[in-house]
Amino acid sequence: MVKIKVDLKDRGYDVIVGTDTLPELGALIEADKLGREIFIITDPLVNDLYGDILRKGLKQRAKTVEVARGEQQKNLKIAAKLFDELVKFGAHRDSLIIGLGGGVIGDLAGFIAATYMRGINYIQVPTTLLAQVDAAIGGKTGVNHPKCKNLIGCFYQPKAVFIDVKTLSTLPARELRTGLAEVVKYGVIEDADFFKFLEANAHHLNTKAFEEEETKRAALKLWQTIVVESVKVKAKVVEKDEKEAGLRMILNYGHTVGHVIESLTRYRAYNHGEAVAIGMVVAAMIAQRMGMLDKEIVIRIKGLLEKLGLPTEIDNLPAKKIIAALSIDKKVSAGKVNFVLPTKLGSVDVRNNVPASIIKQSLVELGAK
Ligand code: NAD
Ligand code: GLY
């Protein structure tokens, strides 16, 4: 097992990454006295796959509540139902919540933990790649408002993040790819060596290796390295800027245009990572046109995303519509659109002065009408 510290003083915690380690979570809770009784929030599929493995290791009284799968469950109505269940269970200040699942479950579980009795302990047990490398770390919790994603929530750090990489072996290929977009992001924004590592291993980063017993072990080793290196980058950024006063914004590389593409296609055509992949290429092209980045790096970023099976072209969306939507997105401050632009591999700059003409040229080059 590898431990990565998120050093936030009294709110600090360990991210523990291992393979086949889920049964050991109970011992950690016991040793660190994290909760007298345990309330597990999960979804039916993840509960079927991993609920028993997790529960077997627990010594405390535990109750599991399932939330149906999907982003549309991340809302206040479901939160209210979970509060009812906590009351029924008799959960108190010294109870512990565990979020077992993808980013939807993690955001919801964190929000419930942050607000029940003004805040009780929780542990993230992320089971998708996206949640392992991103959503579970950093304490962003919340639910959606019908008019805006992630509008209601707060920063509230978990007591631990416990990652069993073996859970990735049951993920569908598309879910694995959506997480890979965030993994590539870490290489571009902070770690050039990690980017090169991903380039060298891209052909192994799919679900194929999980199909055969002989290749599964090597695959898990590789995924563990990828999760560990990604967590290191996220932890480093969160430590420096827990509440996104500035630096944490670099984690939004690719998200400015990505979010707009997601919402303009009504969250149906692309999932989050796919839209972010397109957004990362657009941002790299903008950086090149602004004279900040060599063309060779744009080609490498686009090439790596394509090798991983992620989209890098914009189909059927008018550039004009994308630009109009950019100005009402959350990444606008003082009326200006913030873009995270790479300057070389492993380094980015945040700019709010990108001319609309450059955004348009870059979008059109990628296929926008
Ligand atoms: P998700 O939580 O919807 O999970 C995707 C699907 O994978 C679900 O249907 C789930 O049942 C299934 N699943 C989960 N683990 C599995 C496993 N091991 N094997 C097989 N199937 C499995 O999606 P996601 O991509 O994990 O998370 C997206 C959410 O994360 C969004 O709501 C987003 O806003 C949020 N997010 C939060 C942060 C943050 O900092 N808090 C960062 C990024 C994203
Ligand atoms: N996913 C971006 C962040 O945690 O800040």
C-alpha cells in the first residue's frame, strides 16, 4: 500500500492506494477510531460488486443505503432521504459515513457528512478511475441544482481516502477513459515525466488487460502507479490552495470549453472526461495561437488523448454557440473567461485575456462549424 498525505494541518489526511485492499479498511477505522458506527452510502451495482467485501472487514455496527445510479441522483431530494435514514439509524456525532462508489456517490456522501449534525467524519472509497484520481480528493462536496451542476455544496475534507485499484477491473471501458482524461490533465499541468510515462504505456491503458489472468496482475500494477502519481499531483495542488482561491484553478485545464460542450450537448453526447479531452486540445491550440506553446506539444497532447480512445474533435457544434455559452459558465470571474493554458509539458498559466477570434479559430480547426 502507498500512502500519500494531503497536508492540510488539522484537516489533513492520507490517501491510501493499494490493490486488493478493501477488506483492510475496517482495521484502519478501528485503529484510528474514526467512527463508533458506520453508515455506508453506495449504489446498487457497486454494492453488489464490493459491498460485502468491504462490510466483512468492519467490526462496528453498520448500515448500507443504496442510491440509484446516475448523475441525476445527486440532488437535494436524495440528500433529504439520506438524512432520514441517518436519523433512523441513530447516527450521531461520532458515527462515520463511508462513500463507496464513483464521483456521484462521493460528492453526495461528502455533502451529507459535511451537513449532518454540522459535520461528522467520512471516508471516501472511490471505485471509478475518475473518483480515485480526482473527485475523492480535495474535499469538494455537493449536489446539483436543476439549473446548475454542483451549485450547492461546501469544502469538507474526508478523514481518509481508501483506494483499492482492483475495483477498476470491473469498470466499463468508457468509464475508464473518462478518468484517463483527468490523468492526462495531471501530466500536462504539473508533471512532464508522468505525461511521457503515459505516452509510453498508452497501449496498455484499456480494459483488455483485465480479461486474462496473466495480464491482469501487470495491469493492476500499472494502474496503481497511475493512480498514485495522479493523486500526488492533486494532493499537492489542494495543499497549496484548499478552497480554490487561485492555484487550484489549474485543475480546470480543459474544463472551460469541456463544461460548455457537455452542457450544450445536454450531457448526452459526451461524458465528462470526453468533453474535457476536447477542451484540453482546444486550450492547447489557444496557447499555441497566443505564442505560449510549441505546436509539437499540441500534437503530443492530442495524440496521447487519441491513443487512449478519447475524442479530440468537435462534431456538429457551432463555434459561435460555444463562445456565447463560455461567458455564462462558472469559470468566469469579473466578466472574463478564465482559460488554463499550457506553456510546456508540466506547466500552465491562467489567462483571462484570450481574444474571441483566437477561441473561434481554435474551435473551427477542431471541427466546430
Ligand atoms: P459515477 O459516479 O456516475 O460512476 C459511473 C458509473 O460507474 C456508475 O453508474 C457506477 O455505478 C459505476 N461504477 C462505479 N464503480 C464501479 C466499478 N468499480 N465497476 C463497475 N462500475 C462501477 O461517475 P464518475 O465519473 O465516477 O463521477 C462523476 C461525478 O463526479 C460527477 O457528479 C462530478 O461532478 C463529480 N466530480 C467531483 C469532483 C470533486 O472534486 N468533488 C471532481 C470531479 C468530478
Ligand atoms: N476537480 C477539480 C477540483 O477538485 O478542484
